[in-house]
Amino acid sequence: MHKDNQIQLPFSPLKKRKVTAVFDEPLVSSDGGLMLIREVLEETGIIRSLARALHDPRHPSYVDHTMEELLTQRVAQICCGYEDANDCDTLRDDPLFKMVAGRLPEGDALASQPTMSRLENRVSAKELLRMGYALVDQFIASFDRAPEAIVLDLDPTSDHVHGRQQLALFNAFEDEYCFMPFHLYDGLSGKLITTVLRPGKTPTDQEIISVLKRVVKRIRAAFPDTRLIFRADSHHTKPAVMDWLEARSIDFATALQTNSRLRTEFSQALADARKKHERTGREACVFASAFYQARSWSRARRVICRVLVNANGEDLRFIVTSFERSGAKYLYETVYCGRGAMELMIKDHKNGLLSDRTSCHRFLANQFRLFLHSAAYVVMHHLRRVRLKGTELSRAEFKTIRLKLLKIGTRVKVGKTRIRLHLPQSFAHITALKTAVFANTG
């Protein structure tokens, strides 16, 4: 990197004048919006919570970088699009990253890639469990008062791997070796609850219950009167899971795979949709509900059927739900299909923050990486929901926020009593930046 800094870049002449570029400004950063990330880190306290979950075996007299500094450096880099630990080497002298980590711009360098990699590979299973609880507690603390309802949206997503990572399995549907980590969000607010790395296969009932029981226990302890609703796709519609949810008074609406018995049960709805399509020549959509019990179920449950008939053919979709009085159309289109917003949350987490960069060999190290990306999600979501409320970026993807608000060329001027950041006078999103800085978060 030191040699790269000495390279002079030649450009085409301008009006007979030679144009070159050289990397010689130590107090200039390309991530001026990092000060917003610093403010959000302070507001949420997410780094302090995660740091308390980790044991530091190092002798205090030999510690150059505290646990909070290491986590802050890594999470801030993820927010700015530097997802790889290798980026620590090139950014450890960046003045803005130093300031986010609590160091002066002219102070000592931040941690290097070897230091960060040692941290990733040192974390134990017990520490990871505590970090998982810290994320859940962070979610609970984000509410000013007990919410009326929390919608538990759970879904695994593919995380393709290209090495020999532990517990990476070949998934026939993905046609790749991969992990299938659980993502759990509140479907109403978009807040992250937790993420759990797991092998690349369909989840079992015990895996699902194992995640839910830990989360539900902590939420119920904090909000005993809050209504909990579980939503998921058909991979989660398992007898043991439904029994577990009903035993704890947790409502649910989950997809149900089609079978011949269900098609027979709702044959009248299909016939009605066909007649409606034939009569009008337009797409016909019919909703119906009935109580149905599969052989493996402990009792009959309400099933909602959505029949769609158009020029392209017929499509039947089913969900099973604990809601026995609400209308079939409302339950399907509003309650169940509302989980489609979760795909945007996973997109921000996985694509916007590149959380599928699980490149470590050890499974536990990759879980640690996933938690760091989840912490970055908490930071970016809070920035968008609270600091950018009412601006043109209040509904933007994380990648857009990063590009327009964090990636600002900035010169740092250090004085005896103050540090001043010199931003471009012609910055295009100055209104959003001012709103974010002066936002009332009280």
C-alpha cells in the first residue's frame, strides 16, 4: 500500500498544461459521511452491547486496539461498503475512520487485517450466543414503549460459498455449495431481530423452534402484553412448529404446499374462478377458507386458498393460519403477503451490506462476521428511519444512502481546540445531510 501511494497518475493535458494526480494527502477521506455513522453508533449503543458479549484474553498492557475500537472499525467499514477484513490494511490510516473509532485524525493507526482476522477466529460459541442475545436486546431497547404487535418474519436466504467452509452444503435448488442463514425481522418496523448462520439445507422444526424460543422468551419478558405474530414460507409450516406457537399463544400465517386433498377441498373455489374468467374474459381471483387437517397435524386448522385464473392458466396458493375470524382475502393479501417487504430487508442486509462475505474457514468465525453485518444493518436502518425521516432518502436502499450521503470527499483540518471537516461546497445532497445531523432523536 505504501508503494501504491507513491504512484503518480498521468492524465491528458488541459490547455497545454500537464495534469497529474498523486496520493499525498494524509488528512483527506472519501467517506466524509462517516460522522453520521458515529452519531448513530452512539445513539444505538450497539457496539458497546456486542463488545460486552466478548471476552478479551489479551493482557491490558499489550492492547493497542480495544474490543470496542475493533468492532467499531469493522462495522463502520461495512456500512461504507468495505466488507472484507483486508480493507483494514488500506483504511487503517483514514482520518475519518480513526475519528469514528474514537481516535484523533493524526493519532495512531487502526487495526490491521491480521489483527481483525485473529479476532474473527478467536470468538467462541458461548460468546456468539451472547452476541445473538445482544442483538435481540438491542431490538427490544429500540422501542420507546411496548408495541401493540410484533410480526416475526423468519426466512433463510442463500449464501453461496466458494471455498471449504465448515458446514457449507450443496443445495440442489441453488445448484451451489452454500449456507442458508436465518434472517429474523419485525415485519412492521423493518428492524432486525437477529441472524443465525446455518448449513445450506431446508430448516428442520427443531432449528426453527430453537431460534424462536430464545427470541420469544426475551420479547415476552420485556413486553408481556404485546401480540406476537409469526409469518414464514411453507418450509416453516411444520406440525411441531405450529403446536409450539399455539401453546404459547403466538398467532401465525404461513404458506402451505399444494396437494391433491387441498385441491379437492377447494374445487368449488376453482370452479367459481373459472366461470368468472370465462364470463368476463379478464383475470379472476377468488378467496376461500376451510378447516383442514393433514395426517401429521395434531388438529384441524384454518386454511386460506387464493385461486387465480387468467389467460396463462390457473394458480392455487394456500396458507394456514391461527386467525379464525378475519376475512380470507385480508388474511392472504394483507397479513401473509405483507411479508414480501422482508425481501427488501434481506436485500439491504445481503446485497447492500454484502453480508454473504462468509469467507472464513471456521463456521463460528463466519457467524461472527454475520453478526457484524447485522450490527451494520441496525446502524443503517436507524440512520434511514430516524435521522433521514422526511428526506428524499427516507425510503432509499442502503446502497443509495451510502453512495449519496456517506461517500463525500472530505479534507480534515486539525487544530489545537477543534477539528473541522471541509466538505464540497457543491455537494448535491446537502439538505438531507443537514436534516440527518440536526435530527431530533430525543
